[in-house]
Amino acid sequence: TRYFDPARSLPDLKALSWYVRNSLYFQFNLATSRRVTLCKYENMVATPVAEMQRLYEFLEASFPGPKICDHMHQSSIQKGRDVPVSRDIQSLCDGLLGQLDEVRENQSLRDRGVVEHVFRCGGEGQPCH
């Protein structure tokens, strides 16, 4: 409620909505689950075939081929970057995006077998919060 104010601009409210939806990932400790993987929109449209292959592999399903990606285009990357969002909201969202990016990178390392245990803190394998 610290950030919510009905007088805020529509871009601020949309950014807050993005923040709330994406923060649920951490609130429900999904970063520690091997049943969940992240997919970043920019990665999906920049390298759609590779990203879709990764997702199908994660789901243990056979990839139907690159035709599934024919409708994806890079032209939408970075659209909306010039939308004015308040500094406090932008900072809040940037912080969460950084956390999500870090998880995604660690998932990638784990998937390649580089790390065995991700996001473990101290005794009894309790997940980080």
C-alpha cells in the first residue's frame, strides 16, 4: 500500500500490477521448485526457436519444430521503454526484474549441470526468502 495511490498515472499503476504479479513468484517460493522455470519475454522474441526448444525440453515434450515460432517478431523488444513511470515505481520494478534475471541465470546454470543446488540457505535445506 506504500506505493499505491489512485492518483498515480496509468503507467505507474500498470507497472505496480506487473510488480505484484511477478513478486508472487518469490512469495510462493517458486524459485526453489524444479517444477517451475522462467521465460523472459525478450528472450522469447529475440531467439524464439531456442527458447521454445528449452521450454519444450523443460516440459519433457517433443518440440513441434520452428514453425511454431513463425508469429514471433523482435520488433516488440524495448517497446514502452519511453513510457514515463515514477522513479520509485521504476526502482521497485527494476529491483524485482534483477532478482528474476538472477533466478533465470541460475536456472540456466542448473539446467546445464553447472550448479547442483540453487537458492539453498543454511540448515535443513530451507529455501531463501
